[in-house]
Amino acid sequence: MLRRQIEDKGWTQDDLAFITGKSRRAINDLICGRVSITPEMAVSLAAAFGNQPSDWMGLEAQYRIARVRTDDGEMRRKAQLMQFAPVRDMQRRGWINQIDKLDDLERELKAFFGVESLAEPPRFPVATKRQSSLPYLSPAEWAWCFRARRLAGAVLHLAVFDSRALDATEKRLRELAAHPKEARHVEQVFSEAGIRFVVVEPLPGTKVDGAVFWLDERSPVIAVSGRVDRIDNIWFTIMHEFAHVRNNDALSVDSDILGDDAPVLVEDESERRANDQAAAALIPRSEIESFIRRVGPLYSKTRIVQFAHRIKIHPGIIVGQLQHRKEIGYSANREMLVKIRETVVETALTDGWGRTITPGIL
């Protein structure tokens, strides 16, 4: 390009050296490709030929890239796999094997998601409770859902699911919520109701609290993440997902319409209904509203504890609902928001927090 520009002007290399103030050797080295165009040289050439310095820098970049001989196909495949799923995080959790060979890695992902091709992201009907403004699940959140489904398939020895028994199940769950240590019986109550219950530690950057899906029309699954280890959050998540089971949510979703941007029951009417039902199952609406009218805005610890004793619920759950209603700040009464995740996972089939699954089961 530089040689043609010189010829078009009817110049010699000596002429260009004179115009730019560069040596003839510098011009010759540039034409022969022995040196690169520097920003300073680009400014000089642009002044000599009447174009822009960026034109010369762009030509230099194209020339240098053209000289690079590399096969970027493998890198593109790796990038596609990383967009498809959080590969490294899945390997760290032991969900797939620690391998780098692409063909083997693709086989691992196909086996994990239960698909024959990675051309389209795998999906299945699921109702999720999560803290996110996005109307669709991220690849990491989908991976979490698939891991929970795989885990649920290993749950055995549970009763036959009967929707007519769900009123009694809700009553038993509500009784457990009165005492932190009673959370260890959650798995048993669900098992006796024919509901699979699993706990899966969330992947980094995800904000899934729980999910409901069905292995078949008689096999509902409740999965929780324990992401926020507070008695109010964990119990609300449990009752929220239980409400989805009662409402047959996710079972009725048409899986054929689930695409990349499908809402997957996120912040829609079924989610709002499950929120209302979960809150009322723990504290009847009339009770919490009566308490607010009588006590607010001065919510002393004594009054909260007295109310908790009267309605037979843990005071931390009352604090959580008051915070959600913005009756008290999120820093108030935090000592009542006890941790119960370790109690829940004592008995539940759990993946995470140092707990491993026996090889061959999953």
C-alpha cells in the first residue's frame, strides 16, 4: 500500500524521507515489513498523503493479524461451551469431570443435561423463586436446576403422592417452623407426602432460592439452595415451593414454548400467588395485620416474642414478614433471624457445603 501510494504520487523513497523527515532506511524498512508503523510514523504518513493516522494504524493492524497463523476454531468451541454452561464451576463442584479435551467435555455436558446435542440450551418446566430482575434463567441457574433434578431422581423410599393429603402436610410443616431444630424433619414430612426434597448449594453469582418441578405427573420435587441462611428466608422458600406443588405449577407449563427468553414462571401471577400463600401459611394475614395495627410502629422484642408464642411460630419469621412489609428496617432484630441451613441438610439429600454424593449414584 505504501509503495503504491509513493508510485501514484510519482515520488521516490528519498522523496518521502525528505517530506516526513525520516531516514531513507526507515522508509525502506517500513516498505519491506521489517518494522511496524508506529503512531508517530502514522501521523507523518497521513500528513504526507492527506489521509488519517488511523488509516495507517488500521492497515498495520490488519497486516500483523494476517501474519498470525493460528486455528481459532478450538477457542471458538471453548467459548461456546462456556456460554452454554458454567463449565469451570460445574467441574469444581464435581458435577462433570475435570477434563479439558473438547470432545470429552462436550460428552460430559450432554450427559449432565441429558441431551444428544448442544446446539440449543436444554430446558424443562420449572418454577423458580429467585432474587433477579432478569425474566429468564441464566446458564448457571439452569445448571443448578438440572443438578437438582438429577439429585431428585436418586431419592427413593417415599410415599405415593396424593394431593388430597397436602392440607395435612402444610399443617405439619407449619408446626416445624416454630422451632429451629425441628427443621431437620422437613425431608421426612415431604417424603411421607410423596414429595422429593433436595438441597443444592447455589453456583457463584446465582440468586436462586428454590425451585419446583415434576419428574412425572405423580412425582413433584422441591429443591432449595439455602442461599440465604436465615430462618425466615428458608421457611418462606419451603412454603413458597410447597404452594407451587399445591397449585400444580410447572407441571402445566408447555415445555415446547420454553426458549432462551422464556419467563419460566418468574415474577408472573403464579409466583405472586405462591408468595401470598407462603406468607399466609406461616402467619395468617389477619393475624399479622392485626398485630401491625395494635403494635406498630413500636415493635419491641418483647411484643414480637409474645406474638410468636401466641400464634406458635418462630419470632424470626415474624421479623422477616415485618421487614418485607417495611414495618421495620432490615437491620432490626437480626438476632432473631437464626440460621437453620445446617439443620435442614442433616437429613435432606444435599449437594454442597462439603457434602459429596457417593460415586455411581448420580
